[in-house]
Amino acid sequence: MGICVAKGSASNKNYAKIQSVARATEILKAFISADSWGPTELAQQVGLHKSVVHRLLVTLAGSGVLTRNAESGQYSLGPVIAQLQPRGGFNGALKQMARPYLQRLAAASGETVSLCVREESQGLCIDYVDSPQSMRFTVSTGQTFPLNAGCVGKVILAYQSEDFIEELIARKALKRYTPNTITDPKKLRAELLRIRKLGYAFSDSEITPGSRSVGAPIHGPDGAVFASLAISAPSFRMPDNELDRFTDMVRGEAAGLSRELGYVRERGKKVKKIAKEKV
């Protein structure tokens, strides 16, 4: 009888674990239809009691699968999901296609090279190659970046629609990281226009003090910019007299990857001004 009770108890525990996984899966699936959820509306969405949903949300957030906004109390997908996402879907295909370009660029520059895409209102690193130098700029897959600071984000933001740019500014999302971070809307619009004219972006300690980066846009077949390729290094290894060399390298590899993706540049295409009356 004791053995029977033990079996029954184990069975009940296993069932409880399976039920918890099933419920957690339903919660994660809810993020297909919305970027963020609060406990109350999510409970209504998945048909579970609010206390059950709250416990699962806290558990998932504790493991990094979800993240909680302290101000709004809303939950959204966390860094673990961001790290898993590049393994499949379009990001996975892009990562595989871009790998030779990253390796070639890292070998030529001797510095850290990264490939980032736009995820909603931020940049997301999907691949990188570290510099062999003992002192180097570091980045990791799944790491996110602001769009108003650093060349990784700015070069993507510069080619987005005016509506997208103005919405980002209206949300007061221009966070300051260092004294060099661009937080003034007028200056940001001018910087984005400059990037579009030059075809590349430059950052000097805008997020990390003592670092510099140059980046170029990755165009899809329709011409839209959805990613960026960047070289990042300690400032002393990217001096002003070397900027042209680094810029030529990153622009060349970004252009090659864009062509492989099916992008054909239109000759003589004019640069569209960004909110001219506000610059």
C-alpha cells in the first residue's frame, strides 16, 4: 500500500509540473498578439485565475524569459527569448548569411564587429565577432541597444519612416547614457539626416565612455533598412586619422551583404529630409 501511495503521489506531482508548463506556454503564446501584458488582462486572455497568472509571471521574469516594467507593471518578452530568437526564423537566416562578412570585417579591422537588427523601438544584436585584443569593446548576442545613441542604433533609426522617428521622440525615449548621448530632438533629427546623406554613422562615447564605433546600414530587397553592421573599439585604437579606413571597411561589407540580400541601389536617389521644419 505504501508503494501504491508513493506512485500516486509521484503521478500527481508529475501532472502538476506538466500543468504548470502548459499554463506557462499559454502565457508565452499570448505575447504573439501583444507586446506587453498586465496580470489582470493576461488572466482574462488565457482564462486562468489572476493569482495563478501572477505566480507564473513572477517565475518567468525571475528566469529572464519575461521582463517587468517597474513603472507600468507590464510584462514583456525578456533577454532569454531575445537570445533564442536569432537561432530561428529570418534572424537565423540573416545570421548565417552575414557570418562571412562579420569574420572578414573583424579580421581586417582587428576590432569587435556586430550585426544588429531593429526589434520594435530598440536594436538587438544577433551576431558578433570579438576583437582578439586583450582590451576590447564587448557585445553579446541578445543584447539590446537604444536607437538614439551609438552608431548601431542611429544608423537603423536614420532610415526608418518619419512617423516612426517622431513617435520615438514623442514618447520621450531619448535616454541619456553619457554626456555625449544625443537627447535633444532637434540635434537628433539633424544627426539622422547627416547619416542618411553620408551612408554611415559614427559614435564617440555615446553609450560607453572611452569607446568609438562606425556602422553602416543593411538594406533588404525592397531597400528598407532593418539591420546594421558596426565596428567598435576603444577610442585610442580608432583615432580621427583612422576613421576613414574603418568607415570604408564597414560600408564595403554592409554593401556586399545588402547586395546578397537582393538590394540594388538606385543611382542618383536623393536623400529624404527628416522633419525639415523641425531641424
